[in-house]
Amino acid sequence: MAYLGLAVGLLLALVLITVLAMQAWRLADNRAADFAWAWLQSQAPESIGEFDPTMVEDLPDAARRYFLFTMVPGTPLHVVSEIRMAGEIGLGNKEAPGYRPMKARQILAPPHGFIWRLEQAGSGLMQMSGSDGMGEGRSWTRFWLNKTLPVARAGGDENHLRASFGRAVADAAFWAPAALLPQDGVRWEETGELNRARAVITHGTLEQSIEIAVAEDGRPLWVQFPRWSNANPEKEWRLQPFGGYLDDFRNFEGLTLPTRVEAGNHFGTEAYFPFFRARVEQVRFPVP
């Protein structure tokens, strides 16, 4: 009996040590995300200009109409956005989406990066939390089940960084259009189609093109881009279409931004699966 008691005691101690180690690991993840969030906030310029239509008068027509819809003259040119959202996230596939309710917040500072912090997805013992992000030249995916078990961890390599940069740039067309104004690192191209605009964004060694479909009034309908991804049956890194639809526009300090979006892999094909469906609750613009 004494040996049995000792064995049980050792087992309980091992379980306790494991739980504490996991919690320390998760807290380290949270601290890293906090530091990266603060760094992205610091990318907001101290001096913020205002939108002038002459800034876009030489752009292709669809691009010009996009900017005139999203920004009225005199709008502060915020290039860092913080978004609070709720909605659904699909944890399955197109045939069995496995949608779960989610709440999240995001900081977006293109082209420097972004952080999407999942505060909660699912319910009961199947809740997920964590973050997906890019900042200071690094990228990561770190998600936890019930704040106890790591269930998705990736990053730390060029493939993941390239994929993350694609998201940072595409999300700019959603919620940080001022970051896409013509400037060093951003160029707009003709697409040959009246209601489509294409931008190419470079940042260091990274480059990403995005295409925006616009209505006659310049309202963006969808955004798509060739994303470097391994979200395919072969789990191979390659370029494949990613994109999403935008709707329910509202005014935020002069910026007209979508408050309902959906996005997913293989956009524009029969394999398209909108695993991300969000309703924006708040958009704010941090300043130094």
C-alpha cells in the first residue's frame, strides 16, 4: 500500500508539473503576442496626413474609384487599424465545415504585419484561443484547446512568413486602405477589366499582388490574391487563390469599411471554403 500511495503521489505530481508547464508556455505565447501588438501599434506615424483626391488621380480608374469610395476628402490617413469582431470559424472542410462561434480582435499595420487574436471559438471543453500573426520580420500560428493543450503551432520559416505577408496585405484592402495609397512599396496596375484593380506591395524581400473587384461607385465587392499556402490535400507550399467577400459598409472616422466579411482558400474555384465569417463590431485607429 505504501508503494501504491507513493506511485499515486508521483503521478499526481507529474500531472501538476505538466499542467503548470503548459500554463507557463501559454502565458509566454500571450506575452509574445502582447509585445508584437505593441510593436505594430508603434508603426502608426506620429504625423497623420489627410486624404486628397489628387493623390489617386493618376491611378487606373477602378483603383481611383476604390479610394474615392473608402475615403472622403480630409479623412485622416490612418495606416494602423484595430478591429473587434465576432462570427464563425470553420474547423472542418467544405463538406463538413464544423463552424464554431468565435470572438476575436485584430491589429493591422500593413506592410509590417498583423495579429489576429482569437479570444474564444467553440464552447464547453472544446474552446480554442490563441493568435495568428506577423511582426518584426517573424510570423507564427499558436492556438490552444481549452487554454491547456497546444493544438496548432507553426511559423518561424520563410514559407509561413510569405503566407502571413499575403494576409497582411489583403486585409489592408478591407480595413486599412490608406496603407495602399500609391507610395514607395505600393504600385497599381491596369488589369484590362473595367471594374478590377490590382496592387503590388513590396516590403523588404517580400512581394504580394492583390486584386479588388469594385462596383460602379467604387465599393469593393471582393478581394483575391495568389497566396503562398500549404492548405491543400498534398500539404505542399504553393501559390493558390485565396480571397473573400465584403459587405455592410460603415463609416469609421471618414473611412468606409466593411463590417461583414467572409474569406477562405481556393477562392473563385469549386473548392472554395469560407472558413472565416466575421461581423465587425468596432474599428479604431491607434496613434503614438
